[in-house]
Amino acid sequence: MANAIEAHGLTKSYGSTRALDGIDIEVPQGTVLGVLGPNGAGKTTAVRILATLLRPDAGTAVVSGFDVVHQSKEVRRSIGLTGQYASVDEDLTGMENLVMIGQLLDLSTKNARARAVELLAEFDLTDAGRRLAKTYSGGMRRRLDLAASLIGRPNVVFLDEPTTGLDPAKRDDVWDMIRSLVRQGTTVLLTTQYLEEADALANEITVIDHGRVIAHDTALGLKRQVGGQTLEVRPASVTDLDRVEALLARVGTREPERPSVDQLSVPVADDAALTTVVAALAAERIAVSELSLRFPSLDEVFYSLTGAQTPAETTEVAA
Amino acid sequence: MLRDSFILAKRNITKMVRNPEQFIDVTLQPIIMTVLFVFIFGGAVSGDSSSYLPFVLPGIIVQTIMFTSLTIGVNLNTDIQKGVFDRFRSLPISRSAPLLGAVTGDIVRHAIAITVTLGFGALLGYQFTTGWYSVLGAVALMILFAVSLCWVSVLIGMLARSSGSVQGLSFLIVFPLTFGSSTFVPASTLPDWLQGWVAINPVTHVIEVMRGLLSGPSYMAAGSTLGGELVWVLGSCVVLVGIFFPLATWAYRRKI
């Protein structure tokens, strides 16, 4: 399968700060790549280079078969960009925003209008289309942003942290829209700070930190490496801690840990572990006050991959 | 590229009409300034308000256009901050289209401001005695000067960190240019040191030409001729564009 995005050895520095330190990215046509990393890891810089907004200092990148530096106009014709930065105009209505972008993509006014109506309907914004974008809620703005990037029926769509700041219900809406986009054959590169999001949407995940790729794998492979989800148990009585620990050791992929004095956590391979543990706890008649299954946080991903703490103190490099 | 620039100019005009603050800049503000100066200062400067009107109205047009020509930097800066420019840059359009669109939109703003001021002047009894060619010439020259000056604002807009500081810096430039001129009072009434600045201030020469073309040569400063002032104005445009256009487009390309 041909790669829709192929980048090798991209570097970019801002003064003495090295935002990208030679990263490789490959995304086969029609698939979703999740780029996972903390703030300041270089995710946005990478997206900006691939979307032709920035020139790399070194390295090459080809998007839809065109070089991002030397054939930027052809690249721009084949991409859509939605993100923290690329935004709609708040002083225009949803409809006006989409029509204007359609016209800038060389659609006739009539066709731009038709496409705008179609996208507003698809993104559940038909009623809001006549209102100024500044009156939109966070979720509606994200949907309008997404619609705006799809007007030209792009082959590749870049989504830079598409759900950051959205509540879970709105986030699920955006996820559904991304999934329907992928069903239509679009290649998607999405950056995120959440393993859960990358797992829900991406075929493959590239983890970057300090401008370097520190892991690249399928979602499943990566979860195996970092221990998939984490099961947390808080027994009702601390005297049961040792029994629970022994029980968790049997289902976990690693030794259980004690994150606090009355709590145990263990990485597990899949959802089935939860059922197993519930059954085992019932069989041994251990009462628990809290039992939960959660995805590893970014910190835990980094801890498993590098053995080091997340570089929480790194600040986002302004682009 | 032209089509893209017009599409983006239309965006700027739509935004201006929607945004009361910017629309007031080119409609209500020249009216208020006219009322203020004609009725409050008219008697003191020219003896009575009706003989001050032909003197001050061209000055108010110049002042209004000076202020409007500097909003381009604020608008461009806001577009960059809000990420609207990144959207444009991800589209297959010419890199200069957003800039050209902003300049084209501004020309429309200038035309509105001049029309409003002249129209309101006419209501107050301003008489067009110089003929249509002169009036159209004045409008064209005013817009030419504004478009030459706007590159200063574009440069500030590209270099400043926030749109607020663009506004502040722009005012710092506009005030000495407009008030340190013969806009509201004849230059001969000013102290010597200020007259030195007024004489070299390009805005003074723009005002003289506007007075000559709109109200008639008798309203121009003693000793100045329409031809001579016109050379000054065109020369100033060449100098402004010569210095600030390359700087502004360099700063713009760096951002874009």
C-alpha cells in the first residue's frame, strides 16, 4: 500500500530549542496514525511542517505524493487542517466561513454554497449555519473547524488535538465524525495527549518526546508494551490488601503496585480482566470500595517506554 | 490570485459591517469630528463656523483616513493570533492573497469614510466649487496616500505581539502626524519649532492638496501651490512605499 504521508529525518529548531530532532513518520493511504506525546514534544511542529505551514531545517516529507517544500501548492490542494491553530473566522457565520473556503478552493459560488450546506448537515450544524461562529459552543466550533477542513474533499486530514478541552460527550461526537471520515477512505494524522484517543481511532501510533520518535507500533502492540489498561482496586478494609495483591498478580501483565496506602493497581491486557477480578473477589468474599479500569495516562506510557518521568516541566514551543 | 484577494476582501468588508466598532470608525467618527471642530473651534479659528467648514473638512477626511489606514495592522495581527491565517495558509492560494484582500477591503473602507464625511459636510452647507474632476482626484489621491501609509501598519502588525500593542504603537505614529500639521489650524499660527515639523510632515502636504482640490486654492496655505504640494505628496508616497513596502512584505513572508 502506498504511503499518503512519508517523512524522514525532519528537524526544526527555534533558536537553541530543538523542536524536532530527526523524526520519521509513515502513514499508509486510508489509515489513521495517532501521534502521541506531551505538550512540547514537537507534535504541532510536525503537523505544521507536513501541512506546509513551516519549512523543516532538514529532512524530507512527501504528502499525497508531493514534496511539502517544493510542491507546497499541490500538497495544500490535497490536505485539510484542523487544530489548535488553524481556525474559523469568529465574525462570520458558519455558512459564510465554509462558502469562503470553498471559493478559495476554486469552487464556483454555487458549488461552494452546495458543499457548505452538505457539510453543515453532515456535522449537525444546519440550524447554527446562519449564526456567527463566535456564538458557537466549544463542540460546535470543533465541528465547524472539521467541516472547514473537509470542503475540498482532501486526501489527507491533519487533526491537531481535535478533542482537547471538550467534555466526554462532545469528544465522542468528534470521534464518530473522524471514524466516518476514515470510512470514506481519507488518511488521517491525529495528534493527541491521550492514549485512549489514539487507541480509539488510530491504526498505528507514533509516540514522540523531545522531538524524537520513541515508539511506533499498532495500538495493540503499544498497549502490550505499556500494559494496556490499568485495573485499580481499593479494598474496603486494608487488611485485605495482601489477598487482593495476590489475586491481581494472577491477572496482571506485571507486578501490582501500591499507588497509595489503601489502593492497588496493575496493568492488564484487556477488558476481560475486569470480569475475572470481579468474579475472584466475589469468590474470596472480599469487599471493595472502589474498582476501576482505566487507560494508562501519558505519564505511565512514558514511564513504561523510557523508564523516565514525563517531562512535565517542558513547555510548548511557540511556533 | 485576484479572485482569491477579492474573496478575502469581501470577508474583511463583511467583518467591518458586522463589527460596530470598526464601522463607527468610518461613519460616526468623521461626523462627530466634523460637528466637534466646526461648531466648537470654528468660531475661534475662522471667526464663524461656516467659513471654517471648507478649511477643516478636508482635514477631517485626512485625519479619518489616517486612523483607518492603520487598522490593517490590528486586523492582520488578530487573524494571526486567532489562527485564521493558518487556515488560509493551508489552502492552495497565493501567499499574498490575504494581504491584498486586506488592502482591497481597506480601500472600500476609505471610500465609505470619505463619502460619509463629504456627505455630512454637504448637509452642513459645504459647497463643492471646484468641479467633479477635482473632487474625484482628491478622493483618489487620499486613497493613494492611505495605501502607501498602510505598510507602516502592516509592518507593526507583523512584528507586535498582540493586537493591543499594534493599536498603541499606531496611535503613537498617527497623533504627531495628524495633529502636528495644518489639519485644524493654519500652520502660521503655530510656534516656530512646531512649524519646522509641520513643513516636513507629509500629512500637511496631503491636507494642502485636499484643500486645493476640494475647497479651492484660496484655502491653501499662503505661498503653496497645488502643483508643488502634489509633488510633495507623490514624493512622500514613493518614499513611504520604498521604505515600508519591502519591510512589511519581508515581515509578512516571515510569518506566512
